[in-house]
Amino acid sequence: MQGFMIAALIVLGVLLFGFVIFFHELGHFLMAKASGIRVNEFSIGMGPALFRFGKGETQYTLRLLPVGGYCAMEGEDEESTDARAFGNQPVWQRILVVIAGGVFNILLGLVLMFLSLLPQETFSTTLLAQFEENSVLQAAGAQRGDQIVQVDDYKIYNASDLSFAMAMADPDDVSFVVKREDTRIPFEHLKMPSEEVEGRKVLRMDFWVFGEKRSAQNLLTRSATETFSLVRLVIHTIKGMFTGRFGLNDLAGPVGTAQAISQVTGAGLASGFGQAFANLLNMIIMITVNLGVVNLLPLPALDGGRLLFLLWEAVTRHPVPPKYEGVVHLVGFGLLILLMVAVTFNDILRLFRG
């Protein structure tokens, strides 16, 4: 029975992942339509078409592989004499269309975050409430009621920031900054207690924080700050990849994502279907915010790459010729596919290695 429920949750996860992609493309589609741009095809999924129908000027398609999608606009990648072509619109309108997909994903994350927090009766804060016996942080001078505002170089706005910063910190050399009334007090180069997690030494908190009861106001505020924290986390992780802090083993493709969905739902089922669904919902929130942020990065073949060309046009008043831009995006797409193949291969290796 549990195996069936896990399988059902994985299928639900795949469907939700498809919905995340649909919502991304819907952002492009709605903004294009609002801008009067001709949309030739709106497709969910990649590969062979399973179902299609036409309405007005647009062909709507459902494809076999739920790993992508696209909103094909007239004159998007080539010159067109159509007055409603993408390339013939003012640059500010094209910028809005390009960023709409990523913005929609982040907004979806905000809505789902609200739904995930709604059942919670209390929220964790960053205010110190109690210390373990022989607490390192207390011995350094921290007091009950202090607010943690920074761990190492990572600024803390909520409990999620605190959890992430401490997970990334070196337990043998970590610094805190707390706010006491209007004064910021640093506690530097502390050696905190640690524990072994999956072969890695991680910091263990030797303190507890206050909780606050849910209200309409802090539910809305917490939804916004938690979503913002996820955006920061994604950006920080990407920076870590370029600096060498994170490597290929820290990335996950479709196989790794499915495995992670299986793990979190399986763990949640120990406490009931509701907890399993809550875990799955948190995964989808992470996926949609990741998709939104990554797509807005200034990389070829992504929305951010197109945005970079549009910003160049806005500044110089001269567009980059479509054939040159197309080559850049084609090369970028090829590199993206190679990265996806490498990540998927690594996912499969990890799957077999347990």
C-alpha cells in the first residue's frame, strides 16, 4: 500500500512539475497576447505531439515529454514583415514578454508558499529563546532575546535563512552577528558543536529560537520573505558553483528530482499522506523558484540571455542581427543539453550506488 502511495505521489509530482513548466510558458503567452504579438504555437512538453488543436491564430499542443515547453512567437528568432511580429515591437514590450516566464514562476512559488504555510499554527523566528547547557554561542556573549541577523557573510531575514546559513557554515570557524535593541554585536570565529550528515560535518545549533503565532499579517509577510529567501538561496548556490563550492554531485536533473520526490514523499508517509503531500509541495516550490531564477540568468538559450540582448538594444539603440543572436543561443542550447546529459548520467550513477 505504501509503495502505491509513493508511486501516486511521484506521478502527482511529475504532473505538478508539468504545471510549473506550463505556468512559465503561460507567462510568456499572456504577456505576448497583451502586447499584441502574434503567437504561432503554445506547446507544453517536448518531442512528438500527443494532442493539438487550433484556436484563432495559435496552435495549442501537448507533447510526449513533460520536460519543457515553448511559446513560439512570430519573428522571435528570425526577421518578419508581420507588424505584430515579436521583433517589430518596442524593446520595452519585448523585455516584458521575455521576463514574464521567470516572474510567473516566482509568483507561483509565492502562492504555493502561502498554501504550504497556511496549516502551520506557529512560525519560527530568529530571536534567541533558550540555550543548551555549555552553549558556545551563549558563552560568547549572546543573550535571550537577541536577534540573529547574520551568519558568516550571509544576512538573515527569517528562520529559513538561518537554517541554510548554518548548514553551509564551517562548524570549526563560524561567525554570528546579533541585534540587541539597536546595537549589532558580532561573535566571531566560534567553534560550534557538529554532527555527521551523509559523510559531511555540519554545524548543530546549541540554541532554540522563539516561535510566533500565525496571523493574517505574518502569514502574508512570511510567504513573501520565505519566497525571497528561496530566490537568494538559488542565487547563492549558483555563485557557489562558479566558485567551486558546489560541484556536479550537488546538481540534480529529472532522474535526481524524481528520486528526491520519492524520498521526501516516502519520509512524509511515515506521518501520513498529508505530511507527504506537504513535503511534495515544498519540492515543487523549490523547483518553480529555481526555474524562475535560473531562466532569468544572463546565459545563452535562456530567457536571461535574450534579456541581455534586449538590454544591449535598449542602450545602444541598435539590435543585434537575429542570425548572430540565433547562433549564440544555438551554441548555448547545445551546452545546456550537454550539461543536462552529464547531470542525468550522474543522477543514474547515484541511483545505482544508493
